[in-house]
Amino acid sequence: MTKSEIEKKTEEYILPILDELHFILWDVEFVKEGGEYFLRAYIDKEGGISLDDCTEVSRRMNDILDSDEYIDVPYTFEVSSPGLTRVLKKDRELQNSIGRDVDVTTYQKIDGAKEFTGILKSFDKDHVLLSFGDSEMNFDRKNISKIRLSPDF
């Protein structure tokens, strides 16, 4: 199975668990680090995810992973929060972040800057729209190197 097939199959298994618990799936990744493989699920919920939440999802998923051995190499399964300054990679993550403060970093300068902070208003396959109080700015997604949630301290 390829990396993307493993991630997709893991999403199919974990989504019903998260729906039942009213959690949100931010990302699933299957990576090799230092010679070891890791299958990671990043989850969230309104008010933030707790260690007990991660443990509950991990326990339920381990039962599934033990019964359907679709990963043919030894690996470690981890469940965690995506963190306060999570990178928004997928449309699902952008959709879950509409109305929140985000930091956008661009490859090329726009009006002399490469970093922008504003409220994520909308997006489509080609553009991301941020609001800056009384003004808005539409970014070409091809020029965006990174979008992440802006920490709210």
C-alpha cells in the first residue's frame, strides 16, 4: 500500500469514531522518521482536545488497526492535537478555520510583504480571501507557501 492509500484508509476508519465523539479530523500522516514509521492522527474539538480525548481515540483505533493489518511495516500509532499554530494543508482544514485568524506566508512579495495576518473569509481551488478589518485581500493559492492558524493569546 502507498503512503496516500494508508492515510486514506486510516481516515475511513477514524472518521466514524471522531463523528461519534464530536471531534474533528485535521490530518492523518504516515511518515518515516529516523528509520521508524509513524501513523499520526491529528484531532481537535471545540474548546481544544485533551490527553484523555487522544487516549480514547487511540484505544478505539488500536482495536481496528490490530484487526485489519493493512500496513505491512512495523509502525507506531499516535493521536494528538494539531497544536495552536497548526498549518492548514487541506481544504477540510481551511473550511474548519473560516472566521479564525490565520497567518499567510507567500512565496513572492505582495505590496512589499510576504507575511499577512487576517481573518480567513473564504477560499476556493485558486484563491484564499482574508479580511483585515475594513479591507480584504485575495491571495492566489499558487503564491501561498504556508497558511497556519494565528495563535490567540
